[in-house]
Amino acid sequence: MKAAIFDPANQEKDGDRSVLEVHDINVRDPRPTEVLVRTTTSGVCHSDLHFVDGKWAAAFGGLPAVLGHEAAGVVESVGDDVTYVQPGDNVIMSFRPFCGECYWCLRGEPNLCPDPAGAQLAMDRLNWDGRPVVQMASVGSFGEYMLTSQSGVLKIPEDIPPAEAALVGCGVMTGVGAALYTAKVPGGSVVAVIGCGGVGLNVIQGCRIAGASRIIAVDILPNKLEYAEQFGATDVINASEVDAVEAVQELTSGMGVEIAFEAIGNVHAARQAWDMVRAGGTACIVGMMPLGSEVSLPGPEFLQEKKAIGCMYGSTRFREHMPKLLDLYRQGKLDLTGLVSKRFALGEINEAFRAMQAGEVARGVLDISQP
């Protein structure tokens, strides 16, 4: 199969970015509990870029990798013990397959499963010229096929377009879930969202669906703030022009917001979220922080009963929550089509990264069937 390879050992440079190259690689047959999926569409997420720009590259141990973790496809073949899907089924991939047996799975928190089913097997699923290739998050959607555990797929109806379906696999579920399931935004609340990329836009959508009365969007790029208004922001702040915390305080008559979401993966933005929150409020950290980073918070402010909480995959029980998001899409309450702002072929993956960094897209997607 063809796949876009990130190879830390032999990487070209484009500024400070590594360049992915498309190569022919091998994928083995599915084992008893595994599913082989033909990739139709993959979203291009900023989390993928964290591995390319070095912030999380150490997690791959220097091995080449197929990135991509936000995807939809069609089941190609299944292992002997697979009962959930069969060849021909349309599926959304989950980047957190669950084991179903650990403490977190048994208490209904499969997104926190510390040993997702099949994760250890992901190191031997792909190879390139005899070298093992890491399959990112048991998905590896920057390739023509994905091999995962049956607990890593969600069967969906045929009427869901593949691009829209793919985005539910990460950015939509994470962002909407952060609002609905992690922070549990109350109706009528006042919130702020720092970072209006793919995840941040979906946090905004989640807050809108939850009935927030005011949604303040913060970013440094005007075009991202335009997207934020399109998806439900009531106020926008350009943080390249003003102090974002002061601007939020001014918009809320000095109170601050009830909930502030950090959707970038930046320690400075996380501190801003904390500083925007009023007494008794919550800072919800959604972004993927670089390995080794730390967030510093003022100790005395805990006496104000302010809270800082993390978010993993929108606190999703994905086989319950993703179908609910698809229902909201069918009802016109969740905009998935508007997120798909530009399509790229697999060979244009580096251009897709560039467009994402420049804020030119709400979400870029790869049509894997294109060369």
C-alpha cells in the first residue's frame, strides 16, 4: 500500500518542518481480533504536526511512522474472531481502542484505557523495506489501509459522507465532547475558547449546542476568528492585538467566564484560560501539550474554588457518543460539512500541513483514493 512516511532518521527539512514522503509499504493480514480498513478520508490534525515538529517525536523511538488518526473507511477484511463488523461496512476509526477489562473501561471511561487493545501489536502491523513502521494511535490514516482492533472502529450508516465521518473520529468528538462531556457546559453559561483551529471550532460548536449564552473566541489569526463566528462564537478577540485576558475581563464586566477552554496545546494559553475564569469557574485544558511541558498556576487562587481539568478525547464513550453526534449532524445542529474546507490528495500532505499552520482551513482532509 502507499503511505505518507515520517522518517526521523532520514528527514528532509522545509524551514523547521520535516517533510513526509509517500512510499510503498507492507501491511500484514488481520489477526483474530483485528480489522483491516481501506482508508477513504483522513483529517489532518494539529496533533499529527506535533510529531512532525518534534514535540512528540520521541514517542516513536526514532522509527519511521505513518501518522494520521482521524479517519473513515470501509472494512476490507476481518480476523476470525471479529463479530462487530464485516467486509463492506463503513466505519469511523477511534484512536483509543479499548481493552474492555481494565479499571477505567469497567467504570465507563474507555478513553482513559492505559493499554488500548492492540496497541502493543501496532509495532508489527506495518513494515517498509524490512523496517518496522509505527502506526500512529492504532490508526495510521495517512495510508491506503489501516489495521486495528475491532474495538477501534465504529460502524456507521452508508448515508454519512466519508469526509464528515472522518472528522468525527478526532476533532469533532474531542471538541464537542470537551464541552458536553468533560466540562459539561450548563445552558446559559459564559465561556471562552482559546484557539480556533479544528478542535477549538468544535468546542465552540459544543458550547453552542449546550446552550451557552456567550461564547468568546480567542485566536491570533483573523481568518480563524471568522471561522469561529461561523460556528457559533458570539464575540471574538484577536490576541495579537490586545491582551486576551484583559479583553475577556472587559467583555464580562470584570467577572471573567464560567468555563475557559484551551484548545492549542500551549502552556501560556493554558495559564490564560485559568486567568480568564471567575471564582468557582473551570479551566478545561483540551490541547495536546508538548512532552516535558509544565503549567504553573497561582496557588492562592485555589481558595477561590477555581478548577483546572484535563480532557482526553472529549471524555468519550465513542460507540455511544459518536452516533449521537451523527444524529445532531442529520438534524442540522452540528455543522460537519462546513469544517471540510479543503481537500488534498495523499501526495499533498505537506501542503495540507502548511495550510493548517497558516489558518487557511477549518479542517483539511486527505482523499486517500487520489494519488
